[in-house]
Amino acid sequence: MEALFCIGCGAQIQTENKKAAGYTPAGSIKKAEETGDLYCQRCFRLRHYNEIVDVHITDDEFLKLLHEVGDSQALVVNVIDIFDFNGSVIPGLARFVSGNDILLVGNKRDILPKSVKDSKVTQWLTERAHEEGLRPLDVILTSAQNHQAIKELIERIDTLRKGRDVYVVGVTNVGKSTLINAIIKEITGSKDVITTSRFPGTTLDKIEIPLDDGSYIFDTPGIIHRHQMAHYLTAKNLKYISPKKEIKPKTYQLNPEQTLFLGGLGRFDFISGNKQGFTAYFDNNLKLHRTKLAGADIFYNKHAGSLLTPPTGKEVADFPKLVRHEFTIKDKMDIVYSGLGWIRIKASQDKPAQVAAWAPDGVAVVLRKALI
Ligand code: GDP
């Protein structure tokens, strides 16, 4: 059998070891011959069911991958999801690529309201990157889904790489595959020129896209961020956390001791402070439900999975319990439910607000300077 490669992660397809990279049942390979889309089981499940099959990129392999990137004379293109900055950060990237030039790509621009200026988003992303110890040469905003700014991205890459190879890195779900596909379409017009090669000392394969001058763009395997909300929902409900369209912010005038439920996925308590507007940035289909803080615990226990959805169906039983995080807000800040969205609070030094944010156990809640 000639060597086949997964078009998702680039791993060499194999049918023997279920726990190793590239495993695909023999039947799926046959089927894929007809469609031309061959994914390993892990990528297939992740794409279609959002199930993580237990073939993790081991931390060891991941370190080797970062080492190889760090040791190369290369431009590193780090793709992040603007909608989920915290869920997009690659742990340790700054340390390993400190000698390399970095181009930061903020993908999923289409989700943010059009009224927000690109320059503001870029500035904001630059600040967040600095906080993570990353010093990108430049920041560019794209929508891989809408094929927006792909040409500009390629031009930027070409200017910044100065004849060097390019490594595209990102955690899963940021849209890296969609972006790579858009890049391939733009530069080659066909898939045939794509090949793969292996990271030395790992079972991981990188996808190579040849450039005119003999250099390559390498697409590296996406690293799974274990704290993403995506891991707790089935395919049917993923739409709530992976918006396809511009989100329409909704402002709620809340009195102290009121609670907002974010479907059944999270909760926001306004504990004390002046009555004020809280602006929610979530997928347009996610139903927010206002109730009294005093009865909120009982309300959630009674209605999670019925009135408060998602989760639905068999997700409900496995859904992690909500964990409470309390904050005193004295500035214009966002409370981010990692991967789900955020609530903007316009408090100030003399008008602080005491709030609590509840998110599923394992999903991060982060306080940050307001994006909008
Ligand atoms: P990867 O795991 O990083 O390779 O991510 P994928 O390319 O598989 O994309 C993850 C999810 O994000 C999919 O549901 C995509 O349809 C969606 N997605 C990718 N790019 C964009 C984008 O530019 N805008 C929006 N709204 N969604 C996107």
C-alpha cells in the first residue's frame, strides 16, 4: 500500500494501532477513495463529532515540535481565534520561538461587529500578545471562512519571511485548517503539490506547501487546548460556541442581585453596585435568561438542559458543574468565558461592580481590558 496521509493533521494513515497518530479504520479509507477527503479517525471525530480520540499529541512530541520550529530560521505564523484569544494561546510558544520572527493572525474577524475598527482590534491583540511574552512583527486580521484578507496575508508572509521557510502554528479550533486551505487555493490553485514530511523524533507530520523560491510553508499539527468549551459539547451544539456570523451584542440593564444564565453553559451574577447595563457578546442563538440571584442555584439545578440549553440530550449528564469566580470591577472590562464569549462591564473607580462568573469546571474565566 502506498503511504497515505491525513489531510487534517498530516499524520501518516495506518490501520493497526488505534492509539497512535494516523489511525483510520480500513473501511473509512475505502470510502475516502471516493470522496478524496481522507482524515485519520482522530481528525474525523474532532471535525464531525468534536470528540477527542485518545491519541494525544504527547507533551513530549509537542515539545519536539516547538523545538524544531524554534531551531529553524523561519517565520512563525501563529493563528489565533479573535473570538477566543485565551483559548488560542500556545503554552510555551514565546519561550521556544524567542529567536524567530512572529506574524500573528487574528482569524474569525467576521464574528466581531463590523462597527469595531480593525485598527482597534489589531492594537488590542498586540497588547494581549505582549502580555503572553510574544512580540509579533505584525498582526493581520482574516476570515478564513469568508476568504477575507487571504491575499493580504500571503503578501505579508512573503515580505516578512525574507526567503525563509514559514511555520503555521495554532491550537485546534482556531480555523487553522480552513486558513491553510484558503492559502493553498490562493497560491497553488490545486491540492496536488502538497506533500508531507515528518518532524524528527516524533510521529507528527507537517504539511508542506512549496513556495516559488524553494522555501516552504509548513502546516504543523494543531495542539489541543484542553480547556476549550468545545470539548463539552456535541456537534449539534457546537454552533453556539463557533459563531458563523457577526455577533449582535445585547445589553441588559441589571439591578444588583440579578443573574443572567448563558443558556446552561455559564452564569453571570451582578452582586452589588449601581444599576447598569451589561453587554453580552455571545452567539446570536444562545438564549440568555435573567433571574433573581437568590434563587439562581435552585433554578439552574431544575432547568439546566430543559429551559437552559445547551447542553441538551446526553450532554446534560456529562456536563461539568459550574464553578464560581468572583471579581471586583473598577474599569471598562470584559469577563471572558473562554470559547463562549464575554460580558462587558463599564464600571469605574468610584462606581465599582461586584460580580461573579460561573463556567463549567475546566473552562477558564478571564478578566481583561474591554475589546469593544
Ligand atoms: P482548526 O482546528 O484550527 O484547523 O480549525 P478548523 O479550520 O477546523 O475550524 C474550526 C471551526 O471554526 C470550524 O467550525 C470552522 O468552520 C470555523 N471557522 C474557521 N475559520 C473561520 C472564520 O474565519 N470565521 C468563522 N466565523 N468561523 C471559522
